[in-house]
Amino acid sequence: MRPFILRTTLYLCCTGLTACGGNGDSQDNAPNNVPTSTTLKLQTIAKNLTAPVFLTAPPGDANRLFVLEQGGTVKVLDRATGRVLSTFLTVTGITSGEEQGLLGAAFDQNYNTNGRFYIYFTDANGAITIARLLVSPTDPNVAAPASQVTLVSIPHPTFDNHNGGMLAFGPDGCLYAGVGDGGGSGDPNNNAQTLGSRLGKILRIDPTTGTACTSGTINPFVLSGGNQLIWSYGLRNPWRFSFDGDDLYIGDVGQDAREEINVSAGPNAGRGLNYGWRLMEGSACFNPSTNCNNGTLTLPTVEYTHDNGACSVTGGYVYRGQAIPAVQGTYFYADFCAKFVRSFRFNNGSALEQTEWPLLAASSITSFGQDGSGELYILTQSGTVPRSGTVSRIVPN
């Protein structure tokens, strides 16, 4: 994700949780032009939220939306009207601003029986923190903050950007987390390629213990000396990723020239894969500038350049709702600065039917969201701090 950059003139083009790169040269072999369609549009659900960064819902919940605000608040919205029903949770002891704050959440796959949910935030010291909580036993619209248990804490020294922020349950019942490379231009500490560091990785976590998950298989570096939580590596800032069945889709924010979507087919999608950063940015060598790939790196399924104002990919979801049958199986993603929303279908390792959706275009798209029925949402922010935010549903035109 490209951050809410407030300290530099990059704020003019990057004002959200989207880690802005520099002004690198574009690459001619990363096509930016795709066919367009106007058969989808946005339906505004809620306005005047404060810096919304994520939307989710418990499995099968057809009535409520849970919206995370970067400052630490989780609000419950009525799915039909957008009316705020309650404040579900206020997370204390966090650092918020630019790319820090409350960044992600996931409901347990058995939430309706165990009441467990998980949050991803930066604590008072800036450490990336993944914690488990419980819903109140007496009110389904309120959490029990005293139940909070920290599962994972990752120190984040020196830089405050590239924190990642996504949590999602995989088909194996494990909790996956997308962690940025620790910040700074060009991953100066080479965290993403260092298997002893949890930065620049997808982690696979036992949601009960916070240790390496063992459901179905073991994590790839448990027996070889790497950090036991690591599932995939070589990522710069995997702000948003998602599962579609067994397949794993990762939107990884680029540096100066390219944005990328990586799709890995299941089962065990992404296990042990090296997505290339900082050796490569997209499909181009970065550090070193030549001879960077010995054949072991996983190249993007889709990439695009920073032409026409693009700066930062916002990964999304494969549509599995019922309201728009024509786009069943289509993956949606966006760019934070260029405002576009695009899609493709993944089939046999290739991105097919690439499409741009001009009626879904919006300024400063911080995240997609998915409700309990599989319908998709777009979250945006605008204005100055504290930024006002909007939640909109993708619907047929």
C-alpha cells in the first residue's frame, strides 16, 4: 500500500494508505491500456466515515458491514441503509497516521460459534501487531476489548511505512497476514529476501496459538532455518491479498515503475514462493539492475506501469456474489492515484478478459471489501486530516 504521505510534496498525488514510489521510468512491455465496460457502477452506502481502510463481515452475515477506520475504530453498518448501528471496537495503544494505524481484520471461519475475530495494527511503538478478540457475549454489535490477546508482534524500526495490513483465512483454516518490507526506498535492509525476517512476507499463522500453522501441511521454512511463520517472501508491501477457493491473489505495491498482481494456484497456493522484491520490481530487474533472476522467482500475473498517473495497486477480490452473475469469477483491483478499477479472470496461469470499469473509478481507493454474501465494495478517502471516507457497493448499471 502507498501511505498517506503528508510530509512531502508526494501528498499531491498520494494521500492514502498507499506507499508512494518515486518518479521512475516507465516500462514499455507492461501494457496499461485495456478494454472498457460500463455495465457496472457504484452505489454509495455510507459517507462521512473517518479514514476508512477496510470492510468485512462475519461469514454468512447478510445484514451488517464492519468498517475499520485507521484511527482505531471499527463501526457496524446496516448493510441495506449504511446507517451506523454501533461502534464495535475502539483499539487503544496504537500509532496512527500515514501508513500506520488499524489496518486489517478477519472474522474466524467459525465466528458464529466461537465469536473470535482478529485485527492487524501498529502499536504504540510502531510494531506490527496481530491480536485476537471476542465478541461480547451479550451484544453482537459490540466486541469485548478485555479479551484481546496478542498473537504476533513484529518490530518495525527506522521507518514508519510499508506495514502491510491484510488478514485473511485460507482454505486450510490458517490465518494469513501480509507484512510489508519495513519501509525505506528500495528495501535498504533487504528484509523481503531475508528468511530470518518476517518483513516483506506472507505469514501463515495458527489462529489459536500465534505459532506456525500446521493444518494440511507445514510452513515451508520450519525445517530449514527460516522464520517458522513465513509462507511466501519477496514482497514489497502486500497491502491487500485475498483467497478465491484455493487460489491466492496478492496486490503488491511497487517502487518507482511498476505495480503487480501475483496469482498462485492452489492447493497450498504461495507456499515457499519468492515473488522477487527487491531483486525485481514486477518483471524488471531492480537490485541488481541486470541478471537478477536465476529462474526461481515467481513473476507477476498482471503488472502495469506508472504511466498516466498510476502509483499504487490496491488488491481486491474475485467476485462470488449473486447480484452480478456476468462477472462471477472476475478479480477486481484498483490504483490509488490513477483512480481506475480493472479486472481479469485467472485461467490456467493467465489473466484473461482484462477490463477497465470507468463507472467504478474513484479518487484514493484505499481498499476493496467483501460482505457476508460475497458482494464487493470500494472504500475511498478524500480531503485533509482527518480524511472523510465513503463506502460504495459495486452493482449492475
